[in-house]
Amino acid sequence: MTLPMTASTTSYEARYGWRTRDVVTVLVSLALVAFGVLAPAGSHVSLILRLFIGVVGVFLIGMTALIAFSGKVALRADEAGVLLGGSPLRYDAYTVLVPWSDIVGVELWVQRVSLWKKLYWVGLHRVPGAPALPGSGSPRAAKASAWMTDKSPELLLASRSVSMWKLDGRAFLDTVQQLAPHVRIQVEDGFKL
């Protein structure tokens, strides 16, 4: 069950909700908890391992459900600008509305984490000298991370991962073009629209 996305000529919004990957995470976590509870006890080491596996499983179930059921806004583009939603765990601290006057570009980019896993990101290119975004992280950490992504630290500080929510890239970019025709749009090769 994914919460609805809205797209119109004046706004686009995506919210945190259930995706297939999240349901799989919960099912795998339930299997971990079942293993932790039902595995035969043979030694103190196996008891510690069973407890650890069970705790990790319960943690994953709880975190996935908490985020998916939150229904908070992950991304919105409207007349005011682009709202980059924070993690539902610290939503208020990391959510920020970036006004169109501060945005010169929108970039949909891909980070390869491993041979089989990619992370998809929505990033904003901002005018030089724009004030730091609250809750966006440390500029020093962004500089250290820039070498892993080949993206500028400024873009990293104004990006959100498409995780625990679904992005309709075409609808989002159409809304950006309608609301802010001055904004440059970039879609990196390999980004699924």
C-alpha cells in the first residue's frame, strides 16, 4: 500500500508509505525473529546470537512500520518552492522548504552503493551563497562524501534519497517546469523516471 502521490499543474507531492521492498523487509525481519525464538539452544554463544538476531529483526520491523505508516511528505513542489522532507524519525529537524528564488537546478541522480544496489536521489542546485539548509548535515561531511558520488558538497547537502517513498519523476519534473521555467533540469543516466 503506497500513499497517494498528487500531481497537478500547480503541485506535486509524494509521501512516505509502503512499497514492495518494505513488505519484503518486514517478512525477512519476521523470519529473523522466528529464527531467534525457535532455534534450538545449544550453548551460551548460540543464545547470544539468537537474541541478537531477534532484536535486529524486531528493530527492522518497528522502524519500517514507523516510517511507512507516518504518511509524512517526502517531497513536494508547489508555488512556494521545493519541500525536502526529512526522515520520519527526525522529520521536523530535517525537513526544509527551499524557495524557487534559491534554486537554479534540479538533478535526479544515482549513487551506486554496490554491484547490485543503487540509491536514487533528488537534489537541488542552489544559487551561490544561499544560506545553509537547516538539518542538511555538516558541510565537512559533505566534502568528505563528495568523492564517493562525484557530486558537489552543495548538491549533497540539498539532496534527499528516494527511500520509503515512490517518486513519479516525470510528474515531478513537469511540475518543476511549470512552476519555475528558469530552473535547469538534469536527469542522470540510469535514473528510472
